[in-house]
Amino acid sequence: KMGDEIHDEL
Amino acid sequence: MNLFRFAGDILHLLSILVLLLKIHATKSCAGISLKTQELYLAVFITRYLDLFWNFHSLYNSVFKVVYIGTTSMIVWYMRRHRNVKLTYDRDHDTFRYLFLVAPCAVLSLLINARYNLFEILWTFSIYLEAVAILPQLVLLQRTKNVDNLTGNYVFLLGLYRAFYILNWVYRFATEPGYSAWLVWISGLIQTGLYLDFFYYYVQAWKQSKKLQLPS
């Protein structure tokens, strides 16, 4: 899943 | 997004701005470790590479650009500004990059969530951020007298990390299936590095006197 590869914290 | 995370990000930004304004206003970077600033720049660049193809939120993208931009300005001041660069404490800021970069690079190749270039660079940035403050702490320890703004800088950075831990606790309690071991452990180590400094900072503050680290 592409969405899983985006890290959401900075 | 929760309040702890937001407070953490704002404190992080504030810490960088305190440093930048100090340099700008006093035209001096005495007591500031260029090594730490360059390591942070490396952290931001390797972590935020995805700026160009992953869009999570405007909030994240703006912060990424601002962190890279403001840290670049600090490094520029310390390396290039004709007056500021003369005040750089080169002789005391002798921590070797390789001691931090090499172990983080090896560790990110060994322990990561997915084996691809950008994930490994991201992992590297997480490990490197955990230890990037060390040259600054060593410099403070060597020069003993910590001026107020440099002290505030390190204190705000430590506070930012503490809020990130609260953020993880909050997320763990409220988001089913949320876990991030790699980030948690690195974050705990990073925050741990500040504890000793915190102790002296709070002591100095309570006695409302100048921060001075012990020999």
C-alpha cells in the first residue's frame, strides 16, 4: 500500500 | 495530529529561531557547535527528501521546508558570514562527524522497516537525529559558561523531544494498531541525552543565576 510509506511525523 | 505533537513541532521551530535570531542580532555564534548544526541539516535533508513526491499535509510540507531553510541559514551564517564566522569556536568544536555518521549509516542498513534507498535514508536520519546534539553538548561542557540563548536553545530542543514522547504515548493509547518501535527507541535515547543538561538548566533557573556546567 502506497499510503503506508508516507511518514506522518516530522 | 494531537496537541503534544503540535507543541513539539512548535518548540522545535522556536529552538531553531532562538539560535538564528541570536546569531543575527549579536553577529556572533560563540558557543554554538557547527558540527551539530550541519548534522541537523543532514538529518533534515535525508528525512525530507520525499518532499517532492509524497504529500501528507500542507502542515508537514511547510515545516519541512522551514526546518531545512532555517538550519541552512544557521550553517550559512557560521561558515560564510564575514563577521559571524570569525566568532566560531573552532578549537573547541572538535567532535568527529565520522563517529556519529558511520554507526548510524551501518545501523540504518541493518535495522530498517523496508529495504529501499529512501526508507534507509529516512531511518538514517532518525538515528542521526538521536545523537546530533552530542557535539553541542561536548562544546558546552568544554567552554563551561553557557550563555542564556544557547542554554535556551538546548532546553527548547529537549522540550521538543519530551513532547514527542507524550505524542507517542497519546497515539499509542488512541490509535488502534499504531506502533513505531524504531522511532520510539531512537527518540528515547535522544531525550535521554538531554537529561543531564536539563538538570543543570533547571537548577540555574531556580537559583536565577547563570547556567554553568560542572567540570
